[in-house]
Amino acid sequence: MSYLIICTVSLAVAGLTLFSGFGLGTLLMPVFALFFPVEVAVAATAMVHLANNLFKATLFGRQADYKIVVRFALPAALAAMLGALLLNRLSSMAPIASYSLGTNLFTITWLKTSIGMLIMAFSVAELWPGLKKLSFPPRFIPLGGIISGFFGGLSGHQGALRTAFLLRAGLSKEALIGTMIFSAIVVDISRMLIYGTTFFARDFQVMQTEGGFGLVAAGIAAAFLGTFTASHFLKKMTLHSVQTLVGVLLLLLALALGTGLL
């Protein structure tokens, strides 16, 4: 069942990310969190995200504007490391509280609460019509890299912010896609360096014994297929209803994380 869920979400979301504001990490991380601790879910999602971005680079990367990649991705990489270090810190903090419902014990932690609040914030931003068109002048590109990279390292939420800060950079559609892909690759590599030397090293046994690496590999393959299919057959698509549905589901997930139910 876990393989079916991960593959289905990876396949669908990888295609949707070419057209919607949601990123692969925004939607896939909560699914991994159903099977692993939240910090492990973030790292597992980062693996799929990086692999899928490398694949997308072979399809769309030729038109990237590398001057803008440097302006955006270098500060984003440093900020992503800081976000990843904060994620490690939150994962090692003592629980805030615990409570029982019947025979089940639920724990509220700093990590789950923080990630839940971020998911809620980004979900509201997607559901709020005015915020979907948010963009910033080109002079704020380095600042956008810092903000996007930090949240990318902390929770994987970076796609919508990256788009908002690069949308008015004067790039063609093809150049914008390529630039965002290479910027995402830089952030993914940076944050995974921290993940690999902190909590992921500690939780490696969890991934190994629970079949996590098999799920990651399956998620990568499904994401490749979703991206490839979308690039050929879904050139124009209206996803307002999909975004609304997913936004509502993410809000419910955020509440479940924040209250310790997940």
C-alpha cells in the first residue's frame, strides 16, 4: 500500500508542478510523513525532488539564465543549509506536550508544530486568490533566494516562493523554467549535505529497516514518468479546482501535525 500511495502521488504531482503553484516537495513530504518521522520524510522527499529536478534539467535546462541562477541560487544554498540545521535542531528538542485519546497516546513536538504551521501558511497562500499573483521586482532576487532557500532547507517549501521572486526577471517562459530548475538543484544539493551529516545519519536505520530507500526509488521513477508525460501531453491545463482541493487537504494535514495526531 505504501508503494502505491507514494508512486501515485509522485506521478500526479510531478506532472502538476509544471503547471501549478504547488511544488513536488509541498505535496510529497506529507505523504512520506505518513510512514516516517517528519524529519526523515523531509529528507526522503528531498531525494525525489533532486532526482526529478536533474531529470527536468535534461528536458528544460538549456534555456536557463545562469546569471540569474547565480544571483538567486548562491544565497539560497547558504540559507538552505541554515534551514536544514534548524530542522535538525527542532527534531532533537523535547516534546511540548502529550495527551491521550482512548488507548492512544499522541505527542505534540516542536518539529511537527513548526512544519504544520508552515504547511498551513503555504496552503492559505495558495488558496488566497490575490497571493497567487504575487511577484517581486528583479532587485529582490538575492533576497528571494535567501527566503526560498531557508524554507526549502527547513521543510521543502520553496517552489512557490522561487516562482514569486523570479517571475518578473524578464525571462521567457522556457528560460524561467530552466532557471528555476537549476536554482532548485543547487538548493537540493545544499540541504541534502546537511541532512546527510545530521539527523539523516542518525535515522539511517529507520529508512533501511522500514523500506524507505525502496520507496524513494519508486517515488523517483514515478516522478520521472509524471514529468515526462506532462511535458508531452499536458501543454495547457487549468488547475484551479485541483489547487483548491489540495490546499484544503494540506490545511487538514497541518492541523493533524500540529495537534500530534500524525
